[in-house]
Amino acid sequence: MKLKNLVGQRFKERPADCVIDSHALMVRGAYMKYVCNGIYSEFPTLRRITAKIEKIIREEMDAIDGQEVLFPVVMSADLWEESGRYESIGSELLRFQDRNKSKMVLGMTHEEAAVHLVREYGQSYQQYPFMIYQMQRKFRDEARPRAGMIRVREFTMKDAYSFHTSQEDLEQYYQKCYDAYNRIFAKAGVPEVVTVASDSGMMGGKVSHEYMLLTEVGEDSIVLCNECEFRANMEAAETIVKNEGKNELQPFTCVETPNCKTMEEVCSFLQTPVEESCKAVVYQRNEDDSFVVAFLRGDYEVNETKLRNFVGAELHPAEITEDAPLVAGYIGPVGISEKVTCVFDSSLKGISSLIAGANKEGHHVTGLNLERELRNVTYADVSKVKEGGICPCCGKPALTVKRGIEVGNIFQLGTKYTESMNMQFADKEGVLHHPIMGCYGIGVGRLAASICEAKHDDYGPIWPISVAPWEVHLCCLRPDDEETKKVADALYEALQKNGAEVIYDDREGVRGGQMFADADLIGAPIRVVVSPRNLKENKLEISTRDKSLSEMVDVAEGLSYILDLKQTLFQRIADGVR
């Protein structure tokens, strides 16, 4: 490929609306172009990268007996009504009507379509197990698209669905997919991706894992233990708090706390540590706006996913109006309205005396002992893990919280969709059962952007050779010089004949600095410079994009040197595959 023919224009200035580096570099380097909020067109450079990612994924899916299919982007709402998700999913699902007034949706995920495709096929146990997968565009109407390809509304996804006759069979296949995903990310040049236990969310199922690329710009909080192998998404990490001996039992007393509405203000006013307080965080159920109050230790925060799962309903932050059965700023568990659902976090367990709201304007209570005042208190884990918290695996106070980008996920779905959509198979005795499903996803564009985020410098991406748009970037300085152009052209032809992917820059009138800047933005792992100065000594300048190598090589040996270097870089990728 000649660079002068490559569609897309590279530029130096960082776009003002690009918050993270990968977004800025992929815009500057002509990988993608903004169309509207969360939607981008992709230039040829990015398409070459995503095609290689898809090839890696296909190889691994085919190796574990996956069969590629293709589901439609547009689906009838009937399928989603069958599963029950047409109403249960919020505005992320784009609903519309066609010209015949039929209800339709844009696919944001394809569990329903997968069951629909195979439910007639899978009527006998003899057809199982099997796995189908696709590469497809999807649309999810994200409320806050950000960070370029990291969080978008329209995206390409590899999703796979496996079907099994037993939980044991699913678990065995789940492990195969788990291992295949590790190989996919290693082959893509990011073996540092870690696996964490996660919450299944709207997908359903009890067992799920996410594959996270640890980076400070990530949206997800990842909990890791410094003493053992424990890793979990913040949404799924168990919070363990030990409060034994926190304080002594005190008499229950109502005290005046003027102009103190936050727990920090109250504790400061009463000169009591915030760790000895019981704060209230208020939500409302989406379905009927009824109130749910989470009570937790004052220094902890609510984990909304845990709370939602415990309550069994979708929630939103409450709006406390004058006619609400709550006194804003002074909410406590004693004397609260029976119309309110109260949830007590386990961070409160074992504290003898607490400060809490008195459900009376301008007043709080001290000496609150939940077991004494309320009796039969049930505690639930609905709080976020804190830095330095106790590890649920090894029991040591060694938890740390880091940021990460989710690049893949796998779920044991169970029979959530096959039951609701009435997919059944007959066993050997003719007894009907619902197949058990697994689900396995990778965002292709997000993975490309995540690799860029993990592998870049101030000048551009440093693409691993397995996904790089081109393996070799050949720069011909001074193409107006006959000898220089002749050597560069010959090397270009020889590299192509030997299977190397080359982007060749022989633009006339372009200075070397501009050529090198464009080469940095394109990020090919091997760079070859042919120039009149070097040819005086019969040399080529060969270097790697990561600056780990820079050599002057005889022209006659250039081809074999480049091909050997290419093989070495691929071998490094292979060595990282588990």
C-alpha cells in the first residue's frame, strides 16, 4: 500500500474533545471519524486492525468447535417480548415501528435471536452440545458515550452462545471458552488482560467473568488482593467488615443537631468518628417509585448493583418531596415509615452504639444499637469494597482498587432464555428439558482502542505485530533522488513478494519529519528508512516502533533482516500465549 493513496488525513493537533490518549491518537491518525454522539465511521487503517482481531477470534472460536452464524441487526419486538426483556430493559434498547406499525428493536445483544435460530434444531439430546457465534454490528443507546471506541452506541461485537444438556457440560465448555479468551488477548498483544469475577447484570445467570485491561482511564473499578490471586469487579466483590470492639453500648438518646444534614456534619458536631455512624442512602423502585433506604456505616458507599440484586428491582436515586414518608437529611431506622423498604448493610454489624437520623427535622439519635432497638435485623452486603479492605479469599486486609477497561465477558446463563422462549429437548427417555446456555462476548472496536490505550507513546500507537495495520513502514526520503527511489522501490516489491505487509511512503515534497510523524501515528512495528545519506554507506536504517531496536543494515541484507525481525516479533507474541 502506498501511503499517498491511503484514505484519511493525519494531523498534529490533539482534538479538544478527546479526553483519553487512545481516542486522540486514533482521531489524529485517521483511524476513525466522528459522525454523531457515540457513532464513528472507520477508516481503512482501523478496518485492517479489526479484521486481524476478528481473524484471531475466529481461529480460537473454531478451535473449540464454534460455528459462525449471523443474526439480524433489526429484530421483531416479539422475540424480546418472549424473553421478557422488551419491558425490563431500559432506554438502552432502541425501540421503533416499521411502516406497517410493527414493533421492532435494534439488536444490542442477541440471546433471543440465538434461541430463535436453533430451538427447532435442538429438539433432541443428540444435537448437544453446540456453540454458535457471530461478528455483528450492534446498537446500544448509551446515556454517556465517551472515550472514542471505548464506550460507543454503535459497535462490532463477537458474541457466542453455547447450548448444553447439563450444568456439568456447560461448566466444562465454559472453561474451554475461559482459556480461549486468554489466548485471544495474548495473540492480540495484550497478555496483561486479567480475568475478574463479575455481576451478570441484565444478562442473567449466576456465574460470570470479565476480562479487564488495567489502565487508569478505565471506567470499571477492579478489586485485587496484594496477597493472593483474588480479583473481582467492584460490582461483585464481597465487602467484609470487622467491627468487634468498635465502641461501648450507650443509652439510646435523641439529640438536637441543627443545620447538620450530612453524616460528616453530624459526626463533626457530635465529635464522633464517622465509622460509628449509620448513614442513609435513599432510592426508589423504577416500577412504582416506592422508597428503598440503604443504611450503612458512614465511611462506606452503596454498591448499587448489589442493592439492586438484593431488592430484586431496578432502582434510581430518590427524589424526596414534601409528601414523601421521609425526612430528608434526618433519616434513621428507628421510627421510619412502614411504607419504606429498609436494607441494612453488613458494615453496621457488631457496632454497639451508632449515630443515626431520628426521622425528625433537626434531630439525630445517639447510642443506636440495631439489635436492641429493632431486633431480628437482617444484614446484607450492599456496600463497595474499600482500599485496604479484607480479602474474601485469604482474609488479609490487602485489597486494592484499580481501574480497568472491560474487553470481554463470559456468562453461565442457565435456562433464563430457553425457558422464557420455550426451547426444549428430549433426553434418552423422552423427557423434555430446557437447554442450559453460556454466553461469550468481545467488543472488537473496543479491544482495538484498548490495545492503543495500553500500547502507545506521546507520538502514536505502538501496535503489536499481530494486529498492526501494516507490519513494515517503509520511508523513502528524497524520492526525487533516482538511486534512493530505485532501492526503496525494489525493497517494497521484495517485501510484498515475501509476504510482508508494507505501507510505503514515497510522497514527493514531504520532509522527513512529517514522514516520521505519520509513521508514528500509523504505528507499524518495523520501520525502514531509505535515504541518500545512508545509501552513501550502502546502509538501510531499520528500527522498531517501540524503540527497542535501531540498526544500520547493509542494503543487500535488508530484506532477510526485516523478515527475520518480523518473525521474531511474531514469536514474542506466541511466547505470551497460554
